[in-house]
Amino acid sequence: MPPWYDGPLAAFDTETTGIDVEQDRIVSAALVVQETPRSAPRITRWLINPGVEIPEAATAVHGLTAGHLALHGRWPAPVLEEVARALAAQSAAGRPLVVMNAPFDLTLLDRELKRHRASSLDAYLDAHPLCVLDPRVLDKHLDRYRKGRRTLTDLCAHYEVELTDAHEAAADALAALRVVRALGSRFAERLAGLQPGELHTRQAVWHAAQARGLQAWFARSGTPEAVDPHWPLRPELPAVA
């Protein structure tokens, strides 16, 4: 039986109006499914007209304008339903889901589902919770003393994974999937005996430790930014009275 990193994997990515998971919106999403490293990936893309302004800074990243989304995007509610059901199908099939910086994409999806479907991501998953593999968390734990940034572009360069059309959801999802395969192969001895489900549990612990380290560094440098330790989904903020 091949190791998990040579077996079936799925990957998910979004492009958005910004980086605030509570307020920003999804404008595009993609799900990539690949059975083996040598098989052709199956790609599903979604384009959403969020019905809100698209900041110039966001368009500069992913190239999607309000005009393009008005012409080619669909309204959020039915698209988000399709996305949530597609992720739930991967979970039910027992296929690990690769999500780069999972707390961003999955939390934003959860908030969009609550906004447009009066539901949550967990409600769609039902009895089959996601098994997430986050290349950012895995890399930071397995190669913690390596200096430099760890964006998807950086990880692709480090693990010799081709990334074309960066910040296009399908391209980023496929690249993240390939990074996880490469990472699994490179650290095979350290990952021996660990299945994706156990890795999911450990990543929550690893991410929390990484968040504490970053928070301490922020404190020493006088940066007021708060680092959320939750993974792979951030809890909903309490309602303001």
C-alpha cells in the first residue's frame, strides 16, 4: 500500500476581496482531486459575483474585477452550497484535503455559508469531519529552523514544485497539493506511521505552538497584531452588544 502522500488527495483554495475572514468575501474557489502523483488532476472551479465592491488591492492580486465577476460570476448562495457539498463529498470519501493556511480559507468559507446559507461548514460535513493537511503548518514544524518566508510561492521554490498563474485558485490548490506530496516524501522517515487523521490532530497542536511563538515575537518587536492559535477553523467572534 503506498504512503498517504502518494495516494488520493484533494486540495482547496479561494481568492477573496481581502484578508478579513469575518467581513471579506470569496470571489473564486477551486477544488482539485488527484488519485496519485502521476494521475491527471480533476479540477472544479467556481466564480462568484459577491455583490460588493472589489478593492483595487484585491484585484491587483488575483486579477478579478467587479465587471468581470458581474458578467461571469454567479450569485453566492448556490455556489457556496456547491462548494460545501463538494468538500463534504471529499470528506465522506476519506480523501485528505490540502489547504494552504487553512484557517483563512476554511474560516472565510464558514462565514460565507453563515451569511448566505444560514448554515456552517460543520453542518455540511455532518458525520465526516474534514481531514486537513496544511503545507504551511507541516513545513514550519518539520523544517522549523529554516530561515525565510513560507508563502506558497516560497514553498513551491523550496520543494521544487512548479507554480504557474499564482493567485488563480485552481493553480494555487494544485501547487499546494504537490507541495504536500513533496514534503511527505522528503520527511518520510519522520512521518512514518502517521496517517492523515493523526496528522490533522497534531497540526492543531503544532499550529497553536507556532502561533504562540509568533505572538511572542510580535510582543518583543512592539507589534500589536494578535495571532489566532485555532486551526483549521477559527471560532466565530462573539456578537457585539
